[in-house]
Amino acid sequence: MMSPPSSPRLLLGPGPSNAHPAVLAAMAQPLVGHLDPGFLAEMDEVQERLRRLFQTENRLTIPLSATGSGGMEACLANLLEPGDAIVIGVAGVFGERMCDVAGRMGGRVVRVETEPGTALDESAMSDAISRTRPAVVAFVHAETSTGVCQPVAGIAHAAREAGALLVLDCVTSLGGLAVTLDEWGVDAAYSGTQKCLSCPPGLSPASFSERALARVRARRRPVQSWYFDVSLLAGYFGSERVYHHTAPISAIRGLAEALRRVEAEGMPAREARHRRAAAALLTAVQRFGLSPLVTEAHRLPMLTSLRLPEPVLRKGEAALRRRLLDRHGIEIGGGLGKLSGAIWRIGLMGENATEESVARLEQALQDVLAS
């Protein structure tokens, strides 16, 4: 068996990010029961802070006991029935995953695709929605596999005009960019704790509108997932406190502390910090021949995808990433799907979105690439 690293890693990949010591300390508190009145009060606090972060009045805004992929499955399982049409925007690996999940649930998947590294064409999405009249429209706000930020408002308007419910993947954006569910008209959204919230993975903040809950109540057959059925989850997270499952108490306490830190900083300042760090990164990597994959208009501040120059490709990009990890304790990510072996993905998320992180990475890259 390999021994764990002797010093902490600097996690500058596509997630997880490093957690603040206060978050880890909150998670180390002595356990209580999942129906303990004190813990239930903490859970109420988390729900209210998540509503503010998602900028929504949705009463069912909860920390799902799952990772972000579980949040995806929960949203689609509740809103799709076999035979329902769903229009999915595919701009990378996580749009592809939406198609896979929806297809397994018996949905009639209509794909609208774009090349990795580019944003979905709003007119193409609108045309597909108008032509299909789907039950659900779904796409990714921040595509982690490419570093693209997808504008939401135009596609959301087309979905609403067609009477469709809108599902939005906010796994990488929440806590780093403004997410405004009610203003956009999003009906179900999910995220993850390990990205810009700087918590360990294991929870998926999720939110369901009243329109979404009405669709669940009107289903012809039960939700295929007992665990993710929001009509059952509402009994535990609501005022009734009906036992559903044993909530991950320590993880929720860590999320509570992380959300306090987000609110103390304020989202405008937090987004500006992510943008400063991303700008510093692009300046720093130019000297190594690394260039951004995504145009400035659609570039994420918390996840930058970089085209690799010929010298890096020649040396083997995976070997160089491993050398960066072994020598300097810094993790960065490689490409996924069509971009495998062609890009690096560098995450400056949450606590790691600092110019100090960039300076440490720049120094390490100088050593690794020079050697």
C-alpha cells in the first residue's frame, strides 16, 4: 500500500479544491443524531443560506446526500417519466452525462451539440425546444470538462415559452459566479460542495421550484428512485421531520461553515477574486506557450482550460502532470473526452482562487517544464 502524501496537496485541478481549516474543524465536531434538535437547527440554517446563494425562494432547497452526479440524477429522476422528451445541450462531458442519465430513465433525448470549448448556440437550443415541445430542458452552466460558461437567460426563456421545466447544472459555478435561479426561471438546479464552496465532496446542494414539485405530484408513476424522490425528501427537510435516511451530519456541518465564509466575503467580492486569479493565471502561463481554449466571452474564472504546445505534448502531458504532483505537491487536471491529451484544466476554486496559488504554480511549472 502507498503511504499518504507527507505534505498537503495544493489542489488546482477541476475539483476537489482545498477546504479551509474552519470547515474541517466543523466536520470534526462530536457527532449527534440526525434528528437531534440542535442538528435540525443547523440544517435549517444550511437550507436558508443555500436559498440566498442560489438566489431563490424555493422552499425545497436542500443539501442532498450525494455528490454532484447524484444531484443530476435526482433532478432528472423526479422530472422525467418514460417517454417524456428532453432537450439537452451538450457542450462537453457533463452534457453527455445528462444524456446518459436521461436515457436510462426512458426519456426521449434530443441532443443539441457544440464543439468542446464553445458555448451552446441559443438559437439552435430554441429551435429544438420549439420543435420538440419537451417536458424538460437541461444544460450545464459551467462545463467542467472544457471551462465554458454558458449564458442561461435566453435558453431559459425558450424553455418557459414551450412549457418545459428547466434543469441547470451548477456544480462548478455555485460559490464562484452569481447563480440567480428565480431571475433566470430555473426549475431544478444542483451543485457540488467540493468546487467553489471548498468543502470535501459528498453533498449536492439542490433546489426545486414549485412548478417542479407540482410536476412530481402529477406523475403517472412513482419516481423511479426511492432515495432521490423529492416528495419523500421534503418530509425530512421540511417541518414534518419524517425519517428518510441518516443525513451525513459532519458533512452538513462543514457545508454550514463554508456557507458562512461565502456570506462573510460576499458574492460580488468572491466573484471578483476568482476573476483576478484567473487573469493572473493566464498571464503566468503565457511564457510556457500555454494558451486558453475558450474565448474570453465564455471563459470560466474558476476553471481554465489550456491548449498544450508541442514541447509539452512531446514530453507527455500526463507525465508532466505527475511530475508536478510528485515534486511540488500540486494537482492539475488533464482533458476529458475529445480533449483528452490536448489540454490541461487548472482550477482556481474557492479558497484556492488566489494570486498566491498562481505564483506557486508558476514556479513549479518553471521547474517541471525546464527539466
